[in-house]
Amino acid sequence: MGEALFLCGFYASNNLGYDEAGKLETASTSIGQPVDWTLSGVHILKVARVGGEQIELDGVRAAIRYNPDAHEFQRHPLNDQKMRLLVKLAPGAPTDADTARQLRAAFAAIFAIGIDPGIEHTTPPLWSHYFDPSLAWPPDALTGQTIYPADQPAQNAQQPAVTPPLLSHRVDPRYTDAAAHDKVTGQVQLRAVVDAQGVPQRIVVARPLGYGLDQQAADAVARWRFEPATRAGQPVASSIPINIDF
């Protein structure tokens, strides 16, 4: 209680059951589609033993919002999203110390405490490259190509200039329910590579907003289309900044 907890697995359901090892019992739980990690926070308010065989954790879901002035992620309890998590106790644990050890192991499988490496590594590329900009991209259609930064001047006056790509088709992102409920406004800053066919690739967060809006912005940008950048009259892949206002 009082820790900045996140659900490993980023489950959408507010009612979850786990076995004694902290493994989700999906047979009895409707977990729904995973949510963005910024919507997977848990604020625990009460812990109780139920029927001698389970531990019940009651609380509310917590959304994460980025504060650009403080340069930090901040938790916002969603008090209308009540959460109930049931964790089975190991059968036949002889002592309270044995039970405590089992619960610590189970909770370690259920929760991340803060934005730990586990959270960073299990997020989609949109986020994993934000947390670790040096992370290599897996082989894709851009591998081996020169990617020109379209928002920077040419470093050598003797080299042909790059004409930036032009947006030809735009799709607007949607608000998440949590963001609409809490009237969250702000700007998501992304960076993307527009390939020589005008298709956005390698979309990453440059400056987040939170509340799941970063993922919504990236999903929308993935459906944008451009007239590609050109260099010496030939289409080329280019890296561009993209700002999305909510």
C-alpha cells in the first residue's frame, strides 16, 4: 500500500484473479484488450484476507500523466474505476512467514513498482525507444537505408538539400475515456520516419502526455500518408517531428 504499482500485462479489467504464484487465472476472468501502461496503475486502498484462502486487494485504477514542467510522470487516481484483485494463498503454508514469502513472490509477478525495467521492456516500440533511445530497431524495410532528418539544415552546402515530406492524408486520434473524464488537454510530441513511399514508420514518443493519449496519437499517425521527402528529385526516407494537440 502506498507504492506506485502497475499491473504487469497492462490488463484492462478491474477485476482480476491470480493463483498462488501470481499467474492470472484467465479461465475465470475477462481481462479485455491490454491498455497503455499509462492507464495500468493501481492505487491500493485496502488489503484483507478472505475465507482463509485468498488475499483481496481493493483500490482504484490510476492514470499516469506527464508533467513537462517538472519533467516527471505523475499518478492520478481514477476514483470511479474501482479495482478488486484476488490472490490465492498457497495451500498448507505452515507459518505466517511462509505465507508472507509466497505473497511477496506473487506480488512481484503481479505488479511492477514504479517504472522499472520490466515496464520499460514490455512496452511497445513507441515507448521502449522513449525509455532507451539507443535501442536498436529490429530489421525492417528501413534497414540499411539513409534516413534524412527533414527538420535540420544540410550539414554540407555541397550536398543536395532534402525537401521535407508533405502530409496528404490525416486521421485524428481519439480521446481515451479516462482522459475525457478528467478533461486532460495538452500536446503529444512524436517522431517518425516517413519512408520513400510516404508511409510513417518507427513512430516513437518524443515528449509524452499520458492517459493513454500517446498511443492514440501514434495509432492515428500510423494511418497518415505523405508525399515523401525528396533529395535531388528522388524520394527518400526522412525523420520528422509530429505534434498532436488534445
